[in-house]
Amino acid sequence: MDSSQKSEAFYKKLKTQLQDTALWPTEYLYKFIVKTDPDKIKKLENLFDNLGAVINTTESKNGNYTSVSINLRMKNPDQVIAKYKEVAEKIEGVISL
């Protein structure tokens, strides 16, 4: 199984879990980890700009990484997954939690 097949299997499982555990539309909390780089953090924040997102950032103890939490009202699981894919496509090295 190549990485794109693993990725699609992951998103399919995530969609099922989201459908089973929430009434849509609902608030959804995204969590990402990125290297502490102001450009990457700003780029990540810009992907959620103008959507009514509440964004919090926390640097790691050593300052090497930054946790970015984004709380946002989403219409459905497909919209949640589309955002995850957009982040993964546009920001190199981001870790989605």
C-alpha cells in the first residue's frame, strides 16, 4: 500500500468517525505541529483566515516546534477532511493530530 492509499484509507476512517460522533454542523478542533518558523505558522493561520476560526499557538519548551490549535465551525466531515488535505498540500512538514 503506497502513501496515497494509506492517506485515503485514513481519511475514509476519519470521515466515518466524524459522522458517528458529531451532529453537523459542529465546532471542530484542528491541532497541528510545525517547526517554529514564523512563515509556516502565518501560512497555516492564513488557510483558516476569514472563516471565524479561533487560533492559539504554543511553542515547545525548547522553542523548536509550535503547536497550533484551530477551533472552527464546520458544516460536515467532508469540509473537515478538505481542510486537512489543503494544509498537508500547502505546508511542508506539518503534523496533523
